[in-house]
Amino acid sequence: EKGGYDYFMLKEIAEQPQAIADTLRGRLAETGEITLDEVRLTDQDLRDVDKVFIVACGTAYHAGMVAKYAIEHWTRIPCEVELASEFRYRDPVLDRSTLVVAISQSGETMDTLMALRHAKQQKARVLAICNTNGSTIPRESDAVLYTHGGPEIAVASTKAFLTQLAACYLVGLHLAQVRGVMYADEVAAVVEQLRGTPSKVDRVLEQMEPVRELARDLAEAKSVLFIGRHVGYPVALEGALKLKELAYMHAEGFAAGELKHGPIALIDQGTPVVCVVPSARGRGVLRDKVISNIQEVRARGARTVVIAEEGDDGVARYADHLIVVPPTPTLLAPLVTTVPLQVLACEIASARGHDVDQPRNLAKSVTVE
Ligand code: F6R
């Protein structure tokens, strides 16, 4: 049942290219038009949206953080992302022109469900992004976009995360298209890039041997820090979450630019710091800023694990360990940069002798608030 893999998690990591492709399938017309057929909101409803709130927990929240960058960039609608458990208790400003996007793999997470109910009481429109057909969250939403990731058995979320990202990109592009803020050819160009991501994930998966070796090296570390900027920041948070939940190690993700405001004091001789480097193309400025941040941590003795784009020859000199991923447009990059971090956490946990599929204290779906 594990398809020859030691753990469901490894099997699910390997299924990611297919899971992304399945989530995109049927929603991209040849013209580049995006159709979201399960969305029972009219185009006019979507044109009236003046604010988007994304609510979710854990890994799904990290997908929401990435989505905020894409949705604001493509649609020009203000978008906030909030932990579902915090959302309803602070009296958020919602009305019928607010679109609340609830992201949940299981569709049963109580915190997310309560946030959704609160949003509905305030007359907001609710769109669910969910992996489980007929579960409570999509049933109570005005609209649903299912991720077609297939069942996720391992407690730690992997393929659900990448499919949530794919679904969020579709929502962003659809909104931009309906509201006329992106031309059809611009949407089509992003769609083409999205279609190319499953084969890029495949290529990342083919190159995981150095990550396995690195995992054995890092298994005794006291703490591992993760840094990133822009969409690399939620990727850093996700890498740290995976390591905490599977390996029971202290791990923390930071916005790379925040380090100098305090957390850099944590860095000591040999502290492993995993650095997610943005694409050198497009917004090269982001990449250069992260390189300066890497230099800052190295100057304090950090041992750096650098995730960077193939062909970015300048980064090697800042990396004690270099992991390369295929070049991917900035906003879509989390689809590839997350993958080595999933494998790293899984292999470190396994090297420490833990049950990767059933980490202690955790359940696959969290149905209490
Ligand atoms: C982490 C993980 C959790 C879930 C979170 C939300 O690997 O699995 O953080 O992402 O509990 O669960 P769903 O998506 O089912 O609402």
C-alpha cells in the first residue's frame, strides 16, 4: 500500500507532480481561459469583491501566505491571510463584498470551520479550497475548488500543500481574468508556466540524494533555522514546521530581512541555516537581498544549506551545501523550493528513528478548537 516506499510521506512526496497536474486538469481551456466550474458565485459577485481574506491552519496557512502574494499581484485586490484560530476572535471587518477563502486538506478542521461560519454570519462570500469531497468545510461554503491530490495518509501534509498552492494560483488568475485586470494572453502565459511545474517537481525529486546525505549530517543538530523572502518566507516557515512535527527538533522560519532585528543572535558556530534563494531572473533584487542575508549569517558562523535556481552560479560560494531546483517564475517557485525541505525533514526524522507517518501528539485532522 506504500507503493514500495518506507513511508506514506515519501510516497506522497513522490506523487506531487501528478497531484499538481490533476489539480490543474480541466480547468485550463486551450484559450488560456481559466474555468472554475465548482464555483457557484457569479462573475458579478467576483467583480464586486473588494477584499480577500484567506483563513487556514498550519501548512494550509502557509499556502495562504503564498497565495496573498499572487492574488494581490495579479488582481490588485487587497488580500489578508490569517490563522483561522485567530480570525473570528478579533472581530474582522467583513461584508458581502468580502471574499473569504478557507483552505483545508481535510475539510474538517474546526478552527477553519468556525472562521468560515463567522464569515458567513457577517455576509461574506466563502470559497473553500479543499482536498476531501463532501467534507464539512466545502459543504458550508458558497463555492468550492477541490484540489485533486488524492488521499493524504501521512500526518504531515505534503502533496496537499502543493495542490493548495496550485488551486490558489487558479483562484488568483480567475479573479484577475473576470475583473479584467489581466489580459487573456497574460493569463495564458502564467497558465503555461503552471503547466510546466509538475515536470520541474519531477526533476527536483530525481536530485534528492544529496539531501538524504545532508539529513544524516543534520540529524544531531540542536536547532535548524530557515530563512526566505517574499514567497520564500512561507516556504521557510513550512520547512521549519515539517522539521518540528516530524523530527521533534527546534526549527524556526524567518523572513530573511528580520534576522538583523533580533533572531540573528541565535546564530552560533555551526548553526544550520536553510536559505531559500529567489529566482535570479525577473526580480533579481530579491535574490540579491537574500544573498546579503546569507552573508550576514555566515559571518556569525552559520552553516548554510542553500536552495537556489540551477544556473545561478553566483550562489555556490555562499553555500556549505547547495541544493538546486529548476528555474521557476518567482510567484510559482514555492511549488519547487518546498520539495527539498519536505524530503529533508522526512529524512532527518527517519535518521533520528521516528515514525515519520505518525508523529507524536498529532492527528491527521484536528476537529477541536
Ligand atoms: C502539517 C499539517 C497541519 C495541517 C493543519 C490544517 O504538516 O498537516 O499543519 O496543515 O492542521 O489541516 P487541514 O488542511 O486539514 O485543515
